[in-house]
Amino acid sequence: MGSTQRAALLSITDAAADRIKHLVATSEKPVAGLRVSLSTKGCNGMSYVFEYAEEKMALDELIEYNGANVFVDPAAIMFIFGSEMDYVEDRLESRFVFSNPNEAGRCGCGESFSI
């Protein structure tokens, strides 16, 4: 298997990798992958933010898995260290989800978390 993954920082499931590759392939402009960062919002304080990454920024951590690239914002590293990124679909919605061992709490709707 020619892909690498920084398991200590962030692991990516096959479903998440497939979705990332689809998003990159169907983007309106050329992108290198998805960037993950955090914002302060929601009832528990922090929320995951995703955006297209045209390139690796100077301090980003690059996670490569099965042809998918995830760039982790340096300010988010200590909050997501050891997490697993997955992609789930059900009848009502589809979304990236994190299994984050650092979380101390999560709001009822799942939009935000606290450390």
C-alpha cells in the first residue's frame, strides 16, 4: 500500500478518504485536499471547520491516506491529536465526523465539543 498516514495525529477511514477524493475531483478549481481547522462556536465551544486547500500552508501537517490529503491547521493539532476522521451518510444527512479522545463534552446536536 503506497499511502501513508500519521496515526498519532489523525487517522482517516476509507469512507472519509473516498469522500475527500470525490470532493477534490469535483471542485470548481484545482485543490490539493481538505484543510481541517477549529473555530469557536456552538454551545460547547469548538467546532470542526473544513475548507478546500489549494496547497499546503507553511505550518500545516499533511496527512495522506489512500490518495486523500488532509491538511491540519497548526492551531488545531493539540485539540485533534489521536482522533479518527470518518464520513457517514444516513437518510437525512451526510457529514465528516471525528472520534476525538480529547473531547470532554459534546453538544446534543453534535455541532460543537469541549476539551
